[in-house]
Amino acid sequence: MSEGETIDPARAVEVRLRARLAVVERAAWFGFVQAMRDRPEATEAYIEAERARCQEGFGSGAWAKDLSAAERALLGAEVDAGLAQLVEDARAEIGDGA
């Protein structure tokens, strides 16, 4: 931050929350990659089961009841894509370290 520059207090809260999410994401990433190294088949099977569970939960409306059907569909699609990408990213990282 340059001298004299200030951050709006509300924006500072958002930035701090974003930083917390980044820390949690990095810690989770470390654990996931370690699981993929130690037990790749079991880890991938778990993620596939979670993808199916999420599809059912978001698709049936049992989860995120405060969202509209369209919003739940978007959320479910994003979660599914994110879980699939997580496995692909971990495979790539492990492959790079081999």
C-alpha cells in the first residue's frame, strides 16, 4: 500500500475474509495432495462419491433451501466442476513431482 492510501473498513473486512479463505484453501490443498499421493484410488473414489452426493443434495433441493432452483443448479454445477478440477489439478501436481 502506498503512503497515505487507505482502505475502506468494509472493504478491509472483505479482504481479510478473502485471506482467510485462501489460507483454508491452501491447507486443504496440502491435505488433498497428500491423500492423493498416499491413497490415490481411495481418494478419487471418495471425491466421486461426494460428487454424486452433492448432485443429489443440490438437485433434490434438500440442500441450500434458501436458493432458487436455478441458483441451486448453478451452485451444484460449480461444486461438481470444482471437485472434478481438484482431482485433475492434484494429478498434475503429483505428476510434476514424480
